[in-house]
Amino acid sequence: MLLFANWYLPVGILIGLFSAAPIGPVNVLVIQRVLQRGIASALVLGLGAAAGDAFFAGVSALGLGFVKTLLNTNQHVLRYAGGIFMIGFGALLWRKIPDSIDSKKPLPQAKHMAVAIFIMTLTNPATILWFITAFAMFRFKLIGNSTPDAITNSSLLVLGVFIGSMVWWFGLSSIIVHWRAKFSDRHLVIMNHFAAGILIVMGMIAIITTNV
């Protein structure tokens, strides 16, 4: 019996909101995209982050042991590869001079940026720890893959995480569009360097702590 099915979805949405909300490189990249190309293009970038969150939420909720084992076994490789990827991506961002807010010059395709963001999410093992901790905090008992009811509840939870993450990206994009007139090209440069700096620092930390 799906006793708590009515609140797995809303709680998942809440967790998804909190997972997307911390200000970091993805938030900055989405804000830049809103200013330069509007909400629709920015939401494609948010989709990459939401997909990554949903993947780890699924692993945590469904208790996919073989995936967890794979992630734990290859944690050092993932951290090292992810660190290199973030440093490289951050260096490219730092060197790139953002186009003017009103520029019509072609930008990197949103779908390619979304894939890059998805990869960044997957190469950060800390993400799965966040979802395991969040699910434990709510003391979920009827989740996992042992019964059809548990799988359904887990699926609702994962769907909620994805929806919550996308709600955040839509809300953030809408706010930025509303205040678009307040932003200048100088703000784009500052945001570019901010996002690049965070990525480079995160990449360096990932590599330095790989063998710790």
C-alpha cells in the first residue's frame, strides 16, 4: 500500500530545490545565459544540472548497490577526472570575454553546455552523499527496489527532485529577466570570472584530496 505516496513527490521537490539553490558556477552560467539568450536557452542548461541531480537521487532512493559500488570503487578516478574537467572548463571560461548582453553573435549551443554541466555533476561524488543524507533526514522507509510500492515511491521521490531543481532554474531565470535592465556587460565579466574561479578551485580541491 502506498501509504506515503501523497508526500514523496512534494518532499522530493523540496529536496530538489535545496540541491539546486546553492550559488555556484552552474547558477552563474544560467544567469549569464538568461541575460544573453533568454529563459528558454537558460533552462536547457538547468536541465543538465537537474538530470545529474535526478540520476544521483535515483541511485540513492532505489538503492542501486552496483552503481554505488562502481562510484565508490572508482571514486579516485572520478575525482581526478572531474577535477581536470572543472579546471579546464574554468580556464576556458576565465579566458573567454563574454559577448555583450545585446549581442547576437553565436554562443556555445545550450545543449552542449547542458552536457558539460551534467558531466560536472556526475564527476562529483559528494552529490550522492547529499541525497543519501537528505533522504535519511526525512527517514524514508518505503523506498528502494525491494517491492513495487517501494519502487513507485522512489520514482515519485526522484521525479520530485527533478521537478524541484527545474522549478529553481525557472524561478531564477524569471527573476533575472525581470531585473535584466539592471545588468551591464561588466557584470557579465564579473560573473564569468566568479564561475571560472569557483570551478578552478573546486577542481584543484578534487585533485588534491583524491588520495586523502
